[in-house]
Amino acid sequence: MIKGVGLGPTSRIEPVRTKAAEQGGTAAAGVETKPGAREAAGTAVSQMLADGPPVDSDRVAELRAKIADGSYTLDPRAIAEKMIALDLGPKGDA
């Protein structure tokens, strides 16, 4: 059933969040993390940000050249199918 908009009874999640916040944590209650795990994850994320996104420079150059000379074409049907597949999954999985 869909809940209405506005003030209503609080969910069962709120007491868990409140308890975790009182204990100084942000994780869900009952979930334990290893010492240093948060720092290690932060370091890994920092390294990924420093490295930047993976880029296929050759492919980028190829696409830029096609766009510049007017030979790059779009296939709206293929784009739509990819968007639908991302949302619903590939065809035939129903």
C-alpha cells in the first residue's frame, strides 16, 4: 500500500538510526566493522578519485574525428533499446 504524504507515524527504522547516532556511528545497528576498515575504504576511494575515470583515449579521438567530419550517426532505436534494457533488463529475460 502506498503511504500518503505528510506527517504520520514514524517508521521502525528511525529508532535504529537514533541509536546508532547516539553511539557515534553512522552504520546500521548490529553491523560491526573491522578497525581501520573505514580508513582503508576512504583511501581506496581517494585513490580512485585521484586516478580519474577510466578513459579509452583512442575511442574518444575516433568519436571526435567522426563528429568533426560529420560521419557520426545516431541510431535512436538502439539508444532506446539500451535505455529500456538498463531499466528492465535485456530482452528475453521476462
